[in-house]
Amino acid sequence: MTDRSNARVGLLSADQAPLLMRDVYAGGDPGPIAAALATVPELAAVTLPFIGGVLGPSALDVRTKELVILRTSVVASCRYCVDAHTVVALDVGLTADEVHRLRGRGGDGSTPFDARDVALLAWVDEVAGGRGEVPDAIFDAFAVHFVDHEIVELTLLASTTLLLNRFCTALRLPTSTDTADRLRQEGMS
Amino acid sequence: MTTLQTADAGTTTGPIGEAVAAGRLPGRVWVYSNYHCNLACTYCLTESSPDVDRRSVSGAQMRRIAVEAAELGFTALGVTGGEPILAPDIVGTVADMADVLPTVVLSNATLFTDVQIRRLAPWAERDVSLQVSLDSPDPDVNDAARGEDNFAKVVDAIPRLVDAGIHVRIATTSTSMDPADSERLCALHRSLGVSDDDHIVRPVIRRGRGVEVDGGVDAGQRDLPAELTVTADGAFWSPFGPTVRDGILDTDLLITRTTSPLRTPAEALLGLVNGRPAGEDAVLNIR
């Protein structure tokens, strides 16, 4: 269950799911992003597969993808996405310490991340939080660890996450009750 | 009235025209001209009344829909509401639509003075039908659902409309009617100049205010013909789709918010129809 009362737009329930969205609702509550997009079904019909394609399983390993998604969401200060992907990150194997660091909490100056992760996160910080050109030094350090198709995908992933960050934040999409409970259990509320 | 470029209806060979010609897709496109109404009927699907938002589709938009519908291969148009007669320039708009495709207009027929009926002359000259609601041969039964003096106004208006050359149909919405009442109603509409072929009877649909009516029938996608319906809020599966409950528009039969170009919702509708399992076409055939 999700408290939908604070959202800035109506989040369609299953009994109000438009015809083009019925498959999306067939498995139960599709979550606030889909429930908001459902109000414009013809756009949801193209947006949801796009989001699923970029954020879902692909040539990149899931841990790397969650590093990008969670870090981008932190940089963009998206409460909904940080909450949701904190849980996902833990579920795909990131340690609690790694998640804390990604969320900008804790740390004693050391880092749990290796050089590849550090270069990736520096790239993500610039893509998500920077303005104008991304400095060559950041790219060069990043490109040491990734080939072109990975660079393209990681950059698309950060960019798409940023799109979702602004969408969820602007519309005040609510964190689900299940996610909030899990965050409390993990001490990450 | 403006002169419209008239599409060559019936010769379209695109997928929508082919589906219409094959009977897989109904040929009529409906437009909700507006949602407000001078009445507030007990079973109204759209909770219409004088006080609701008008949510109008403009005359220019309705004319565009007519042309695009014909180009896509649809074969007929319908205008409903609310009370379409309250929409600005509805006479000219419908006349222009009827220059493109045959058009039926749904009305409660309570606003027709002699002067207003004379203004409908362009409809008499074109393929326009006026579908008027009359629910019972008994004034008290009819008026309990449709409002005080409704029966008297309707039975007064219909012969004047017929005399003016307007093709009038009568739609009866009822939860049940015994054979004797049905026969009296048919005798009444014949006496008003409306033939049996122009009288349809349909159930109360449990949507909008109709959810409160005992004896109404549930109607979802499977029960309703896939008649593309354009409103100010988007395009729907059926004219029974854009219903309102407690002031909130139902979206369960919404197809797309995009209505221009009409091809967008029309192709989405055809995709839904083509994706429907065999035997899942409309079972109630409510019109």
C-alpha cells in the first residue's frame, strides 16, 4: 500500500487503469511512476518500455547500474528515487556501507569503492550535477575502465535516472509503505 | 456555415477503413460537444447539470474530427453531451459535420422554441438525425428520472421537429418495462411521428449517477461496441466511457489523451480491437 495523498497528481488505481495500461496493472500495483504516467496512456505506452529498457537487465552488471541510479538520485535530491533504489541496491548486493556512502552519509575518509567505482561515480556526479561540459580529466579517468558501448549506456542510465528524479520530485510521488518499512529496518530512513 | 473539404467516405483503404468495412470496427465516431446540461437526470453517465464544467470541444475541433474521421474510413458521426444544443454554434457545426458524414445528435429536446426549431433548417436539409430521450409513456415515471415537466416538453417538441423536417429518433433508457407499457410507449412515439425503426431502448448503465439506480447493468470494455469517442479529456472506447462519478472522470475506458490527429486514438483503438480474443466483442451491444 502507498499513501497517495501527497502526490501532486492523481495516481490511477487498478479499477481506473486505462485500456492501454491494463497489462501494466495486471501484476498488481505498478507503483507510483506507472500510476502517474497512466493518466496519459499513449505516453506511458512508450515511456515505460523505455525506462524498463534502460534501467532493467542489460549488458552491464546490476551492481554497476545501481551505483549509477542511486548516486544520480542522491545528486538530484530525489527522495522517492533514493528511497526506492536504496532498497534495490541492498538487494543486488551493495553493502550497507557502500549505500551509506552513496547517500552521502558516514565515512572516515576511506572508501569502500575500488578505482573503477570511484571513476564511475565521479563521472555520474558530473553528468547528474554538473553544468555544461564534463571536464576531460573526469572523462579520461572514467574511460580507463569502460569501453564505448558501456560509456554510452552508463551515461544514458544516468540521464534517464535524472529524468525520473525530476519527474518523481516535481510530482511528489510517494514512497511505498513497503519501501519505508524496509528502510526503517535497515536504519536508512 | 463554412465550406469544408469533404472526404470521400467509403473509399478509404487504410487499416481503419478496412476494419470498418469488414465490420470489425464500428463506423461511428462520437464527440462530446460539452458536459453541461439544463437537466440533471438520475441516471446520467456524466453527472451533467447546469453547474458542471463545460469541458467543451469547439466547433472548429468538431469540424476537424469530422474530416479526419472520414479520411480514416469512418462512416458516421455522433454528437452527445451534456446537452449539445447548449454548445455555441451547434447548428452550424453539425451541419458542416453532416456535409462530411451522416451525423446523429443526442438531445433532451427541452429547449426547442419555434424560433429555435426554425434555426435547425440546415439539419433538415442534410443527413442529420436528432435522437431525443423519452423514457416512459407515463409522465410521472419519465419525469422522476429526467426532471419536472420533461415529458410535456418532449412530447410537445417532437411533432414540431418532425413537421420542420428533422429526422427524429427516440431513445428510451429504462431498467425494465413491462410489455403493456412498452406498447403504450410505442403507440406514443408513433403518434408523435417517430417510426418503430427510429426507437431504441437501452438499459441504465451502472456508471456515473447510474450506479445509484436499482436494476442498472454493469458495462465494461467487453460489453460496449468500440465506438471511438472524443472528449475534451481525451479519446475513449465508447460514448459510455467518459463517465463521471463524484466529479471525477473515469479513465478505465480511456484510450489516449491525444485527440489530434484523430489517427492517434483511432489506431490505438484498432490495436485494442485487434488484440481482443475471439468472442470478446461486445456482448450487450448497448448503443
